[in-house]
Amino acid sequence: MAGSNFVDYVKIFARSGHGGAGSCHFRREKFVAFGGPDGGDGGKGGSIILQGDRQYWTLIHLKYQRHQFAEDGEGGHGARSSGKDANDIIIPVPLGTVARRVIENEEDGTKTIEYVGEVTEHGEQLVLLKGGRGGLGNWHFKSATNQAPRYAQPGEEGDEGAFILELKVLADVGLVGFPNAGKSTLLSVVSAAKPKIANYAFTTLEPNLGIVEVRDHKSFVMADIPGIIEGAHEGKGLGTRFLRHIERNSVLLFMVPADSDDIAKDYEVLLGELTQYNPELLDKQRLLAVTKCDMLDDELIEQMKPLLPEGVPSVFISSVANMNITKLKDMLWEALQK
């Protein structure tokens, strides 16, 4: 995977800013004999915030910026003048980014992973670390019994910690199949995406997204997920690295080539890999496309239909010959409406 620009997992260390200290100051002016307390408040420390940005498709920009430190708030001044708030650190991330915090137990050194939240919409913000509040100046503490308080609050401390950011590609339809099943070819035909296509396994080494247009100017997002092999959930082949992206797809389109020895068995193997990775994937709508059918005649297709898995809407297609591609898009659109 060296050299790939698609980064979907990164660990960062972040620190929010301390709040500025409140000021302990007394008013000193000519002709004012007893100037009272007038110390201003401290400024707020900067927070660390993730923000969804549809212009980003990967976390590669954080691969080389793993330390994110916000500045401290400014201290208060006299004349009730507040210190300046520090700027927040806004980190743009692609839609579908999940944040988890690494919590280390100081007693035994064990680490636990705590879910923080996820960013799924453009402009949506997720606060990883809140900046410390500024301290109150001494004028807040003036009272009938204490006319000259010599106390101001210190600023609240910021926070720091390690975070794991993980991207799960957001798409309406995810393509599921063994390497060389024709997923990239289909995506290149139904959308403007230009995935790498070749006649060998693991051509696709990173997810590709494309916008698929259907009738009446409607459209949906399709994701070409890198090929799965038997044992992927145990780390074989490309392993579980890309199985996480399938979790975010609304509809799964299974793709098995027409020259498969047993289409139903291949479908069950693919389904089994997904199930063993995450049983909840069984709840998603599934369709089956038998690919590379340009060499089949109608009679052979009719003979193959009884051999397909039961209960799964199926279609015979050829991306190269544009066979049943419109029918497939209509079926996917209908499934998405459910």
C-alpha cells in the first residue's frame, strides 16, 4: 500500500489551550481617591474541532500534521479589559470521519478506546477538546464586606489526548465482489469516475466514488470497494482495511462474473465475509449483478437463472456492451427509495 494517497486511518495528538488568567488590578486615576478593583477576565483557550468538508476525500493531510496544538487565552487587563480569546483549531475532514479517543490507565498502563463522535455532513463540527475558560478578574469579587479583593481566578486548564480518526466512505451503493469481478469497469461506465482497470487481481487498492445519474436528473453515489477474498475478515488479501467502508453504504450490489464455477456459492462466500466482519451488514438491502455477460445468449441466461441465490434481486449485465445497465440503475434507485 506504500505510495497510496488514500489514507483512511490516522492517529493524532491534540492539545487545547489554557484559559487566560483573570487580572487583579485596581483603578488608579487622578482625583479618584479610592479606585476600586477593575481587573478584567482572561480569554478562552483555543479548542480542537473537526469540521466536515465535502472537498476532502481522504485523511492524508493529517498524516503529516499529527500534532494539533491550540494557543492559550490571553490574560485579563485593568479597566475591566478582557484578554483575547485564542483561535480554535478547525481541522477539515472528509464526510464519514469517525473520532475515537485513546484513554490510558495511569495505574497499569492499559489503553481503552472511547467513541467521541462522527462527522457526516458538510460544515458539521465535532469538538475533540474544549479550550479552558478564562479566569474572572478581581472586580467580580467585590462585595459589601470586601471592597478591595486581591484575588482573581486563574484560567482553566486545557486538555490533551491521543485520537484515532477513521474514515468510512459515505456512498449510497457499495460494490462488493472478488477481485476482477468487473466493479471498476461498471463504475467507469455509469459515472465519470476513472478507476484503474486491468486484468489482474487487486487492481483497485483504494475506494473510488462516482456519481451515477438515473432518470429525471436524479443521482446517487456509488463506491467501488477493493476486492474481497475468502478469509478477508481474518486479514487475508487486503484484509479488513476496506470492509469498514461497506458499513456506510445503504445498498450493497454483489457482483459475480458469469464465468464463475458457482455463482450462488461465490455470493454466499462474499456474504459470509461481510457477516463475520459485522453481522449488522445483513440488514442492508442486497442486489446481485452477474457480470461479463456479453458472450451469453438468451437461452444460456435462462438456463442460469435457477442457479442464482434465492431471494436476491438479480440482473445479468455487461458493462462493456452496455447490456442491462439502465435496468441495473433503475433497480438500484428503487432499492434506495426503500
